[in-house]
Amino acid sequence: MSLLQFSNQLPKVSSLGPELVLVYDKVLDRKVPGFRRWRQSFSASYGVEAGEDLKAVEKFPGHISKVVSLCDSFSSRQLKLVVVGGGSVGDFGGFVASVLKRGVGLIHIPSTWLAAIDSAHGGKTALNVGKAKNQIGTFYPAEKVILIKSLLLAQSSARAFEGFSELLKVALLSGGRFWQQLRIEKKISNEVLWRHLPQAIEGKLKIVKKDPRETKGLRHQLNLGHTMGHVFESYYELPHGIAVNYGMEFALRWSAQKKLMNASTAQSLEESPVMTYLLSAERDHLLNSNAGVLRAWRKLLLRDKKKSSAQKLRFIFLIAPGKPVVKDVFVDEVLLELCRQQEEELYA
Amino acid sequence: MSLLQFSNQLPKVSSLGPELVLVYDKVLDRKVPGFRRWRQSFSASYGVEAGEDLKAVEKFPGHISKVVSLCDSFSSRQLKLVVVGGGSVGDFGGFVASVLKRGVGLIHIPSTWLAAIDSAHGGKTALNVGKAKNQIGTFYPAEKVILIKSLLLAQSSARAFEGFSELLKVALLSGGRFWQQLRIEKKISNEVLWRHLPQAIEGKLKIVKKDPRETKGLRHQLNLGHTMGHVFESYYELPHGIAVNYGMEFALRWSAQKKLMNASTAQSLEESPVMTYLLSAERDHLLNSNAGVLRAWRKLLLRDKKKSSAQKLRFIFLIAPGKPVVKDVFVDEVLLELCRQQEEELYA
């Protein structure tokens, strides 16, 4: 497991190690006061543009040959990659660290909520192949993840809403005190996210520790909201957090429909201050039962890495906060439920 | 560690698993009787052309997108890659297995001596970046390595000479009974290699087990002959086995020159029937003290993954069979010794 470190400011570069290559999101130069000066104190650095395109395997050869030449004068034993950015930069940088010279040191400094709450922890790295997300990757936990308040609070408040989906997900999976504390929040802001961050990371790592390589089916829980979330994300090119919010709503409604979640739990969930905020924040008109769209979604679902067999996939339902349940469902059941929810929506 | 299985014939495909993708060297269709029929019984297969070009990271996106689409109808949990080929096919296929869906099952069926003796064991996978070999890769041991007599004996006898370098290397590192049995061989043939194969694999795995991820410096021993071997291989585009034979001769002569190996050991080594065979089989005129060549070699040496610091690398010397010693040397010391050996050669 990675070492966690919470800090107000960017760390001294010399404190991170003797031979460092920095991989960073170029946007931070403009967005974060003092960032440019900080990153210029690395002797080797590689600026990237964040986004799914960075994770395109087609671009990987170009990136890796530049990184390899940056490392030319370093010994590979002491070499460490310091990766500063959001989810895509972390997935990319983590993958690079895991394969460069068969694995070098890795420090994550997440600059977005999605990364700080979720993707920087647990060791998953990934690249996309064509239009299919995360088809290749490794399990490669960072030595250290450094959470920096000034960096995370430099984000616009819109980002807080996107990052919130992963926070909510872990709270729903964890239940208990974390959920009780989060459910009464009325407003999502950067400050609120920073406050709940340690609990969210702890909640995620608790699940990861039980199943670090996703071989026992336990880690699948963390996919709550992600099965349809990834479909929306790919198909509508939505930000991950927004897509997962919709995917989570889909999962919760399906859990209630299947009577896995009883009516009173469903109601108390719906009435939680934080959920009202979430569900009213944006209305989705994403459900679509057009035959062509369903065919496309079917294809995207079939690419889901959580497939349990050729036509089935693992779907995460919620019985109640703290009680997720993983069930094998046919891809076509997901599509039927989509149609049902759309009708419910239309005639609501 | 991988399960080892020795067998006379290619295994029943159904015995390997329920969801298989075969990655195979296309040349085997022509070279091995019955191979084509065997490989056609896989429901998904991907034929490749062996060689360093297969390991070029620039070609990786094209390969991986084809493999991903071959897996479309499979569940990733049961998916296994069966990789049949020599060193380059194994390095490539092993890397693909290690990153596909963050790692799927892997069975190696080596078809060359180099792979059967060395590269299929110990879990190293690799791709090349530009002209630099094995710059990226993973540690990903196969679940199972199947050694098949009919497949390995289908190789021409020239291949036995190439494969012999890794056998000799492990015998020199292991010493003891293995070295005693190998040193008296007067002729290298496919049959001789098959006979010594189990001991060679055992000898290699003994070293790998002590240091599976090459973090303790112990696994470096296996690099005996490879520091200059890789330079000769890159610079002269020689087959790996031939290049390593030259590299090993360089290492043994340097060991004697440095008095790490005493004169009587050096003499007894030189007089071993197997060494006479080896050293007389081809004469090297590869040593070259031209300034431009030395500059190029310097650059190649500096790319060596066994660098211990910016200007030093780990070199494996031999005190006696069974007694390797790893020492940090300056890159320039290697170049000076090259010049010395060339002069010795010239005035011999």
C-alpha cells in the first residue's frame, strides 16, 4: 500500500528523491500560483495535456521514447517518476512508471478531486485502445501519494461537483459514520471535499486491501455506478464524474426496482440532503431506447472489463449504505432496465 | 513461480483452458510438422513475425488493438494467452499478457533454445524503444511453461549453437554437478541441449527465486556475458546467442586479467572440452577501438538497465564456475578493457 501524506503546500523537490522525472499536467502552469517555479526545479520533466487522448495507446510510443531519453543519465535503480495531475495523467504516468525499465519508483500528487479521492489510490494504471477505455494497464501502487491542499483548492468549484461522485460512491459503499457525516452536507464545495478526503481514501483502501488485484470479486464493489457511467462517458464524451453520477443514479434505481433495496431505504436515501443536492443538480436526458444507440451501448458494455462471461457482467447493486452486492447480470438485462428507466422518466 | 511441464508432443488445446488466445510465430507453420493443424484448433489466434521488430514499441498499438478485438467475446477473468515462439515472441507476448485487461493468464511454449533455456523463465517481458532494447517491460511469470521435445528438436542444428550460450552461462553460474556434466560435452546438438535443459532451467530459477524483481542485485548474475553481448547484438545486429557468446568470452578474459579468476582456473576453463568447442567455433573480429565505434558503444552501455549510477554499471565477473561476482565498474573501464583485449588479439 502507498504511504499517504497530507500537506498544505507543494513539497521540496529534493525531499522526493535523488533521481526524479516529473510528469505533469501543463495546465497547472496557468492554474496554480507558484507551480511553474516549483516544477522548474526538477532536472527532468515532461509536460502533458490531460484528457483521454493522453491515454490513447496510439500515442504511447511517442511519449515513452521522450521519457526514456529524459532518463538517459539516470540509474534505473533510484529513478522515480513524480506524477502531478488528474485521473488521465495519473493513469498514464502510473502506467509509464510500471513499465519503464520494468518498473521505477512512483509518487502521485493528484491535482483533481477524482484523482485525490479515487484514481491515485489502489494502484490501477490504464491506457485506452481505440475507443475502448482502460483496455490495458497494470496494478502498480505508488510508493507515496501526496495530497496537497493548495493544489486541490486551486480547482474551480465546478470540479468539486465532478469529484463528488467518487466521494459519494465510497460513502455509500462504506456506510457507517462516513455516510452519516456526508449525507447531511447541503452544499458541495472544495472545502467540503478536502474535509471528507481522508475518510474517502480510507474507505477505498479498505476495499482495495481485501482484493488488491481484483481477483476475488470484492474490489468490483468500487465499480458502483461505473458500468453505465463508462457507457455515458464514452458515448456522450462526458466528464467522468458527471457520467458516474448518472451511472450511480441508474444503479440505485435499479437496486430499488429489483427490491434489493427496500422502499424505506430508498426513500431515506432520496431524502438525504446530499442526494437531493446531487440529483437536482442536473437532469439527465441520456437514457435512450433508440435501436442504434442500444446497439452501440451493448457493444460498449461488452467491452466492460468486469465481464463474468461472454454475455454477462458484474453489476454492483446497493442494498443499503454500507451494503453493496455484486451480481452477474446479462448485458441485455442492463439494456432492458435502461428502457424501463427511460419510460419511467418519460411518464414521471 | 511458473509450473514446468516437459512433454514430447504439443498439448491438447482443450487442456490449456476455456478461453484462449494463441500468439504464435508464423514461421512454425512451415517449420514444424503438424503445427498448423494444432494452432487452427484455437478459436482465437494471432500470428506474428519473430524478431526485434516485433518488440518495437512503435508497432505495439497496432498489435494490441488486434489482440483486444480478438478478446471481445471472452470474459477477462478466464482469459489466457498461450504464447508459442522464441525470445522475441515470448518477450512480446508476455508483455501483452501482463498489460491486457491489467493482466491475463499466460502460458509459454518456447520454440527456440534461447526461450526454452532462458527467456521463458523468470517472468521478464520487454519491448524496445527506438534502438534501445528492453527499455520497457514487466515482471510477469507465466502460470505454466511447457517444454516440448518435438517442437524444440524441429530447430536446425545452427540454433543449438545459439541456444548454447545461455546453457553455458547458467552452468558457469551454477558450478557443481551441472558444470561438471556440461564441461565434458564435445559436440553441441539439439539432443545435448534437450538433455541438459531441466538442469539449466533449475539453475536459472534458483537465482531468480532469490531476487525475483532484481531489487537485491542477485539476479544481476544472470547478466554474465550480456553487458557487451547486448552491445554486439545492437551494433552488429547479431543473433542474441552469438553475441552473448562473445560477451561471455569478454567477461571471462576480463575476470582473468583483473586476477579475480586465478590462472589455474582460467587454464582449466580454457581446456574444458566444451569451451574449446565454443571458442574455436567462431573467431571474433568484433573488438574495435576506433573512436567513433567506441563512442557508439559508450552510448549503448549507458543505456544498460544494469547501471548502478550515471557513469557506472554492474558487471558480472567469474571467480570460478559457481562463483560469480558482481562489481560496479565505470563505463570507461569497459571500453579500456575492450581496447586491451583487441591489442592482445592483434599481437596474439
